[in-house]
Amino acid sequence: HSYPLPRKPGVQIPAVGFGVFQSADAYASALGALETGYRHLDTAEIYYSEPETGKAVSEFLAANPTLNRADIFICSKLWEVDLSLPGMPPTFESMGHPPPDGSGAWKTTAAKLGRTQYTTPDAIAGFTRSLEKMGPGIEYIDLYLLHNPRPGKQARVDAWLGLQEMEAQGKVRALGVSNWSKRHLEELVADARVTSPPTVNQIEFHPWCQQRELVEYCKQQGIVVVAYSPLAQGTRLGDPVVVEVAEKYGKTVAQVVLKWCLQSNVVIIPKSDNKKRMAQNMDLWGWELAEEDMEKINGLDGGIEARVGEWDPDAWE
Ligand code: A2P
């Protein structure tokens, strides 16, 4: 079950991926996901799990000689500050981001961390580090994203031009963005040097955060929406509306939430450290939610604000 990327003919993205974020053991989770049947792994520089993700893919392929690199889809993302500079925090947790109090304290964090790496040479260097961290078995990345819009308009374009070079060299098959608004997308493609427009926008998306206008805009533009935190990080699985729908279909609440996402035509990247739940989260085919149940879940929108709204996208301009 894969979707074509309308803006990059020939590249397909598996509809169900696995998020290698905040795993207790990223290597074990990534390998477990591949063994369970996932063929799409989502990592990022800031998750500090690129080495573990690459290693899991290489070892999985070595153990399964009937499969090859082209059977696995790997996504990673460029963080807005250069995490390889001296004094950078060694883990996601130690960076204190996102700020636990939701106060926007990332600005202080960013100032402490140093300048943006959304420049053309730094984006190339950052991409190259991402690829190298995945190890010698991973010769290219399938999809590489600018992780968020924060550094500002000029920086977004500059970084994009670097990624376009990597794509032209065959080191990455498709490019995209994450946490971008309609305005950010429009501004980027308005620059005549942008010849390979974003193929995906990875955003927070689940029944309690539907971002309908943005999703609709992306669909119109042929930009595939990838839903992160499709299970709302496990925080709303007791919601009586989804509990009732799950009972009706004899499915788990997580499965109903993920199926609702799929039937909303987005790619999903649920996270789990547990092999049983990993299997459950990809057992989503051969059944359908009826329109009336889709509607009920549509009605849950609004409880959680998208992080793209919480982060001030122009803070560095
Ligand atoms: P765990 O890793 O222990 O399975 P999201 O993908 O939205 O970030 O959600 C991930 C959270 O949801 C994690 O806390 C994960 O816990 C939990 N989770 C993942 N799959 C399921 C499932 N099938 N049922 C219940 N909780 C799940």
C-alpha cells in the first residue's frame, strides 16, 4: 500500500511508516518494525536516531537476502541548528525541546545552540552528515525534509537550494518539508530557483488536530501529507467517540484512529516500542470505516493545537 508522490514521478511512499522518535531503544524499535513488516522508517537529525535507523535497515537487509535497499523507504530531516557544533546537546532530551511549559522557550534554546544551518552549504553539509550517520549500507535517502520553517523565509530558500543539489546528485530521491504552513509553501515555490518543489508536508494530524485547510491546500497542490503523532501520542485513546467506533468494528481504538487517518488520505507514521502494537498499527487493510463513523470522528477536531501554530514561524526573521 503505497501512494505516488505527484510532484516526483516514479517515487512512491508507503502509506504506513514507522516513527523512530522517542523510542526507548531506537535500534531495537526500527529493527522490530522492519521484522513486523514496516517498509517505511521516519527519523530525523534531532531524534538522534539516524545511526540506529541505518544500522537496523542494513542488518535487516543482510538477514533477508531476498530484499534490497529499494524495498525500504527512509525519511530523515534537517534540523535548523547544526547539532554537530561543539557544545551542542548530545540527546534530544538534553536539548529541552520542545519546551515542557509550552512557553516558546525554544528561542532561548536556539540562541544558546547557535546560528541556523538553513544556508545552502550548511544544508548540504547537514544532509551529508545525515546520510553518513546511517552507515555505508545506506547509499541514498528516499525522502529528506526541512524539519520546520523557523529560521525564516530567506533561510528556507537557501537550504532548499542545497537539498536540490543533493537530489540532482542522486543522494536523495525526493524532498519535502515539515510543519510548514500554506504561506511557507507558497513563498518557497515563488522563487524561480526552486525547480523541484516539496513533495510532502509532514504535519501533526490526528482526529483532535485535523488542520483541514492546510491538508486541503496540500492535496490541491499534489503535496502528500504525512501525519506525525497520528495516535495523538497515545493521549486520547480513551475518548468515548473512538472507543464506541472501535467496539462497533471489533478493532482497537488505535486501529480506528489510524484507519480514520488513512481514509483521510494521509500517510501515517505511528510510533511504538512494542512489537504487538507495531503489528496492530499496520493491520489496517481489508476493512473500512463507514462514512457515518468517519463523520463522527471528523467531529472531534479541535482539542489539540498543531505545533506548527505553537512555534512562531517568523521568529528568526
Ligand atoms: P508504546 O510505544 O508503548 O506502544 P504517536 O505515534 O501518535 O506518537 O503515538 C505513540 C504513543 O502511542 C506511544 O506512547 C505508544 O506507546 C502508544 N501506542 C502506539 N501504538 C499503540 C496501540 N496500538 N495501542 C495503544 N497505544 C499505542
